[in-house]
Amino acid sequence: MCSRDCCSNPRGKAGDKSAINDPADSTIVPTAQSQLYPYEVIQEIADFIVKGSGIRPKIGIICGSGLGSLADIIQDAKVFEYEKIPNFPVSTVEGHAGRLVVGTLEGANVMAMQGRFHFYEGYPLAKCSMPVRVMKLCGVEYLFATNAAGGINPKYAVGDIMLMHDHVNMLGFAGNSPLQGPNDPRFGPRFPALVNSYNRDLINKAIEISKIMGIESNIHVGVYSCLGGPTYETIAELKALRMMGVDAVGMSTVHEVITARHCDMKVFAFSLITNKCSIEYSDKKDDEANHEEVMAVAKNRQKACCELVSRLIAEIQKGS
Ligand SMILES: O=P(O)(O)O[C@@H]1C[C@H](O)[C@@H](CO)O1
């Protein structure tokens, strides 16, 4: 078991000096985010999963809030509770079960995170997106990242699906990144480019699939932005995001995509629009986002989300 700060809950252990910022102690060397999970630790976790499941997955899925059913459709599933995986964080958010499910879907070897890690839970971004590196060392080539998000684009309705074709990295604007700190070139380059992060072929295939499913009028292609949360946005923040060209806002995904692109994975991501973000001042309670509504909408739309993901994986399988 690793004894580093990376391995337990975000508050650190009793007696763990690194958890206490003592300005008088010159022996404490701050650990950069990128050093929290060294390559060897990620390799150990990946080996544990590959050996334990007997599967080398090709596709990794991250289930958004209330979208855990994306992992329930996996066949011949081997389930790993996060707390039983060495050096893995725990899920603390309702709607994020905290299980890794490995098996097959449409004939492809897949692994799915039923529960992701968010910045607002107290985890540094590198810890939130550490499982993406685990996926990479397990053999994953394609990341499917899903999330629940608020629709800022006035054309979006609750229950619509926005295929992400770009993002605005607000936490990055503020100087935070999962890649902050020394770079390990075994994962990827020091300065990764992020144009074309969202695989165009997969977006086009998903649009075709939505036509076959008869849901093309509920599909959009747009820009997502992640804020730190856990507060939902103010009206002024929503107006600012809209001016920046953001179509949907959430609290995840961007740092996972950065980590995936850094290690050269192909990325497909979508937002389920669980609430409309009104940019008008109003006293109506209905206009306030809440997690219960987010979960309820996700539950209602899980069938369509599962079908979209399954059909897209079937397409990838056909091409390989
Ligand atoms: O994990 P995702 O991004 O799907 O979850 C969203 C953002 C917050 O965690 C939560 C707010 O309702 O849903």
C-alpha cells in the first residue's frame, strides 16, 4: 500500500505532516499535483484491475451524476468497490456509487467509473482525474466522459443531450490544472495541445446514431465549461459564461479530458441537460438548480443515454 498523501481521504491522516501547513517547518516540501500519483502507483492500480478482471479494456466510461446505469448495462461485469482498490479515492456525492465496473459492451472490453471525483469534494484536480491515467495503463484508447449540466444556451431543453466539441477551462483560467507540477513524459508531453480534443468522427457518428434513434431534435453540439462548485452559478456568472460562448455548465469533465488528451486518448463526451439556467433575475424557486432535479432528469433520460453509448461503442467495434 502506498504511504503517500495521494492514498487516503482528502483531509489527510492524523499525524500526517503534509496535511498541516506549518509555515515554521522548513522541512515540508510542497507536493505538486502531478506528483500525487507517480507513474508506478498508477501502474500498480492498473495491474490490480487488469489482473482482477482478466480484461484489458479498450474503452473507458465515466458516468455523470445519475448516469450510473451506463455501467449497469456492461456484461460479464467484474465490480471493484473504490474502497477496495489500492490507493483509490472514495466517492462522496449522491448519484456516484463508487464502483469500477469492468466487462464487455457490444463486444468491446470496457471499464466504467460508476462515480467520479469532483474538485468540490476536496480533491486536487490531479486526484479527480487520476482514474483516467489508470484507464490508460489498463489499455484504454477511448474515453467516454458524461456529465449532468445546466443548459445556458436558450435553445437547449431539459433532457437534451449536448455532444461536447470544445470546452472553456475556468479552473485553468484561475491557474489550476491536473498537469500542474513536473511532467512525466511516460504519460505525455509538457505542453499538450488541446485543439481537436473532442474526436470529430465520434461526434459525427453520434449524430447519425441520434437520427436512427429518432432523437436528433434533442441533440446539440456545443461548448461545456466546468466551474469549481459546489455552488450553482449566479446570474452574473451565467451571463459571463454565455458571453464566452459556453452552452452548458457543470462541475467536472474538463480536467478528465485534459488528462486523457495528455496521454493521447481519443475523447467522446456529452452533457445531459438536467436544468435550464435562467439568466433573468427572478424570485421563483423553480429557477433555482438543485441536485434532486439533476438526478431525477438523469434517471428519466438514462435509457436514451445508454442506447447512444452502446450504439457508438458498436460502431467503434465495427471499425476495429
Ligand atoms: O458528475 P457530474 O458532473 O455529472 O455532476 C454534476 C455536477 C455536480 O457534481 C452535480 C450537481 O448537481 O451534478
